[in-house]
Amino acid sequence: MPASPIRKLVPFAEAAVKAGKHIYHLNIGQPDIETPEVALEAIHDFNDKVVEYSHSAGFESYRKGLANYYQNIGIVINYDDLIVTTGGSEALLFALNSCLDNGDEIIIPEPFYANYNGFSTSAGVTVIPISTSIDDAFSLPEISEFEKLITPKTKAILICNPANPTGYLYSKQELETLRDLVIKHDLFLIADEVYREFSYDGEVHYSVLTLEGLEQHAIVIDSTSKRYSMCGVRVGCIVSKNKEVIATSMKFAQARLSPPALGQIAGEAALKTDASYFEEVSAEYVGRRDVLVEGLNKIEGVICPKPKGAFYAIAQLPVDDAEKFAQWLLEGFDLNGETVMVAPASGFYSTPNKGTKQVRIAYVLNRESLQKAIACLDAALKVYPGRTIQ
Ligand SMILES: Cc1ncc(COP(=O)(O)O)c(C=O)c1O
């Protein structure tokens, strides 16, 4: 089982805190945005005498509420087309275990959310990466590149839209090209859409569930974690019009008995969140993104394409090795007692030696903190012993 590249620098961060440093945490996707009041109130108001298991597929009322949420955004879904899961994480596990056998292959554009490696390992599935490049802002490779990788063992393509860690948002045309490919080769298209609400600059998010002809091939991974900034409630879902996929996932769901009851209460209440919440949160993320991307690109030798969604950016740094640099930031550097924690991007690639000069930055702090974090990075890059430009 691979270690999470996002968490492996934690011991160095703990030592830095013990040494009295303040750390700007840009390394994990834990937003500081407040959870909607309606969800918090529902947790406060819980007064049953027993916290019971729920149905393995989740509360029926919640599933119906979720189906309604999808219908409101143009996705025609019935409540029995989805299973409530313990976060998007469990939905990913269900999807891989239900659609792929031991030894089967899944093609994933890299860099990708690092835990896809761990979930694939758990499911006995081999990840076949297809590289995207910072030079063209991580856009989808030519379809012929995908076709070169398809073997008799290939069962699925997994995309993240908008993407963690690149912030890339797929166009309708790109999704249609992928649709034609998966239909041609009879594959599944698994789309992790947990950042659906975070698409910026007027760009529209297209769900694979809206693509005509893809009904039997499309599987969506969803979560309340980022949408409502409530990562700790541990509630997500797997959605598919393919009855066999849902029936197989249901066997895994029954084996783990039930998704979290209190989390579902929060999730169901969160469905009532006012549209203004998302407008405010999106505006906040856009403001942060602009501060971050502008600030980083002003630093000599740094390249950071502007993300179109989610709340992450990949930056290329003028350093020998981004992992060494990230560790050194914690161990060997501070600017007036402050430093920054970033996630080395090599862990988001599955091809060896890719992304070694890149870091992933999560813009989950307010603009003032981001500005201070950028000042730290700027100062650090000027004195880092492994700096590659003089
Ligand atoms: C792309 C992506 N998918 C899935 C998850 C899993 O989130 P959760 O299990 O909290 O829903 C995350 C969490 O950061 C993520 O970034």
C-alpha cells in the first residue's frame, strides 16, 4: 500500500511546530470555509435515543433528496441509481471493486489525486497513467494516446473533473471524445466530480451523467466533503444508471453495513443550502486563486497555470527536487518564524521521475495568509541550497 504523499511530511511539520514555527498549510484540501448553518443545526438538533445503522444504501429520504439535487442540475437520476457512501473515498472503492477484477487495468490522466493509487492497490487494479503536461495547462491528451494504452485488460478510464491536483476542467467536447472512446472499447468512464460546484470564470461543468449514449458506462463519484466544506461528516455517493454496477456496489455496501448516520443527517440538511452560499464560496476561491497564481508567477523561475476549477494548483519551481525543498521548508527555513507546507507533486504522478520539480498548492487559506505564504516561498526560493537558477 503506497503512503499518502500528501501526509508523509507530517512528522517534519510537527517538529517545526514544536520548534515554534507557524506553518501555512497549503498541503491538504481541508478548506477553512464554514459549513452551511443548516447542516450544523441538523447535527445540533439530533435527539434520537439510539444512533442506529441506516439502510446500506443510505436513508431513503436522503437518497430521494440527492436525486432531486441531480435533477435540479440537469442530471436525470432516480433515487435507486445511487448509494450513499462513507465519503467519495468509499464510492471510489466501490466503483473499482465493482467494475474491475484483480489484475485489470484502469487508465488515469496524471497527475491525479494520489489516493487513486491506494484505492487501486486495495482493489488489485493496475493504474496505467496517461501523462498531461504543465506546458499546456494539463489539457487532455489526444485520444490516439489513450488508444495506444488500451489492452484486453483495460476496463475503465478514471477522470477527475474539475481535477485535483491541477484544477483542470474538461470541456464538453473533451468529454464527448472520451465517451466515444469508452463506447468503442466497451469500457467504464468513472468521473470523480466531487469539486463540481467549483468551476470558475463562467465555465460550465459537464457531468458524464449528461452524455447521451453513455448511460451504461458512466459512473459518478460524489461527496459532500468539499461542496459543503464538511469533510468530517464522511458522506458521499456513487451514482450510475447501470443497474448491474449499482447492484454489485450494493453487495460491498451491505458488507460494510451502513454509511454514517449523523453524516447523512448533515448531508440531507445541507441539500437545503441556499444558492448564495455557493456564489459566495466560489467568489472567495476565485479571489484566492488569483492572488496565488499571480503571486507565484511573479517569482523568478516559477510556472503556475491558472486553474479553471477545484481549489488546487500545480506549480513548477526552480529547485533540484520539490520533495527535498518541501522538507527543507519545514526543517531548514523560516521567514520571521513562519514557513509553508506544500505537497510535492511527484506523488500525484505514477510515472517515475515525473513532477519532481512541481508542488501542489491547495488555496484553502484566506487571501492575507496566502500572500504571506507566497512571500515565504519567494524568500525561501532565493536561499534554498538546491536552487537551479542563479
Ligand atoms: C478528487 C478527490 N476525490 C475524492 C476525495 C475523497 O474525499 P471524501 O472521501 O472526503 O469525500 C478527495 C479528497 O480530497 C478528492 O480530492
